[in-house]
Amino acid sequence: MTHWQLLQGDILLGELSEYGCAQPYFLARFAPGPGRENVRPLFEALAALAGPDPDGPRTVAVVKPLLDLNLTVVPAGGGPSLLRVFKNCWLRIDGAEARLRY
């Protein structure tokens, strides 16, 4: 399975370890990194959204601050793949669980 790093610039926010798939998402365990507290409340607000509104105003209001942080997901071992969170991929983190779609 693939291991990813969630970064804000060169600050490690956490690591994702894929363990399965629930189409269209890859399921992963999330291990927080040193910069996690900078984004924790924003991802918690996204995880708290429930019900229909995938592209509605509530979701946009929660995603916009995350989008503005220019977060990236990169393979932990390095490599050319770089995904810009909420531009090239969708990422939800809920505690120790994450869902990644790219």
C-alpha cells in the first residue's frame, strides 16, 4: 500500500498509510505530524459536515480556508507525484482515519 505525507510547504502535517479502498476513496490511517495543530480544527469542521451538500455553501465555506493553505500530498518515499489538496485531490481526515480521492 502507498504511504503519503501531508505537507504545508515543508512542514509535515501528517502521514497517510493506505489500507483499503471504498470507491471512489482510498482509505488510510492518519498519523499526525509536528504541524498537525495548524490544520486540525479545519479538518475537524470538514469531518463534521453530514448530509447532502457536497458542493453547497456549507462545504465551500469549510473547504476554502483549507484550500488557501496550499496543502500538498506527496509519496512518503519521494517521487514525482504531487497532489494539491482540494485542487487535484479530495482529502478528509477524521481523527486517525483519512479518505483520499485523486
